[in-house]
Amino acid sequence: MNIFRLAGDMTHLASVLVLLLKIHTIKSCAGVSLKTQELYVIVFATRYLDIFTSFVSIYNSLMKLIFLGSSFSIVWYMRYHKAVHRTYDREQDTFRHWFLMLPCILLALLIHEKFTFFEVMWTFSLYLEAVAILPQLVLLQRTRNIDNLTGQYIFLLGGYRGFYILNWIYRYFTEPHYVHWITWISGLVQTLLYADFFYYYFLSWKNNKKLQLPA
Amino acid sequence: LSSASLKDEL
């Protein structure tokens, strides 16, 4: 464990807590894409298949449970909690996210480190996570004004993988044979997808005005 | 072992 990875995990944890806070306290999911949340449930479910078979550390298992639990509960809230479900703009959140999964599963079947069920599912979850934010970013372009909590959520979610990139660079230089192109490239693509969001988020913060992505 | 080391990440 290094400081970059810890910062990444804490940023990721903060992003799901911000979203849970928004949904649980103000009972609103306005501006939040249910499609992205559903993709994240699949990302964690396929990423943590080994949660009961391989034990790395208390920290590792605890964080896996938190990410699994929070992503499932966010989807549950947005789908079945009456008050929250009412604030979900279904008309705008129309990204066909199931079509995102197909190329990811095909790519995972083609490019992976080992051709085992577990490894292919794990690689699939990496590819899927890289594109999971797309429905949310599309929704952001459509809903003109977004509230601060949603903006912070996306900012933290994008930032965590950026810290992971620093972690991979650090581990590359400190651990022999630590080379994982698949993880590195999908993590880089994932972070780059946030590039324009980060730009407009920074502008809105600098000019102290509402965050608005150009249509 | 390298891929195992990667699996220590979330």
C-alpha cells in the first residue's frame, strides 16, 4: 500500500459517500444517472468475485464490502424508494448502457492476462469501469444545471483513478515485474474521459459560478 | 505472481 493508492481509495470512498449522502438526506437523485450506477454494480460484482476466496487484508475486504454495499443500495434507492425515484429524470437518462457491456465482454475475451473465468471477468470489470461514467456525462450535458453534490461526486469519482495512475507509476518503479498494461491503459482511458468535465469543473470553481457543460 | 500482486488493488 502506498500513499497514492490510499488517496485513490479514500477519494473513491468519498465519492460514494457524497452520493449516498445526497440521496439519503435530501432524498433526491436529480442529475444522477441510474445507468451509470447500474454499471458500477456490475463493475464491483465482477471485480470482487474473489471476495470470499482470496483474502488480502482486512482493509481490502472491508473496502470491497463498502463498494459493493453502497453501489447496490444506491441503485435500490433510485429504483424502489418512492421519494427518491420520483426525482429520477428517466426521460434524460437514456444512454443504452447495456450496449456498453457487449464490447467490454468481447474485448475481455480477446485481451486478458490469463484465460480463466475469474481473470476474464476481472478484465471485463476493468474495461466496463473505464466507460461506466459515460451515461452520467451524457446526462450532465442534457440537464443544464447540476447541483454541487452531483458535481462533487463526479469530480471525486474521476479523481480516484487519477491517484491510481500515480500508484501504478510508483509501483512500476519500486516493484520488479510490476507491469500491467491492461490495467494501466483502461485506467488512463477512464481518467481521460473526465478531462473535459475536470476542465469545466475547474472553470466553474475559479469563476465561482454554476457548473455547466456546453451542450 | 505479478497478477496476484495486482489483485491486492481494489
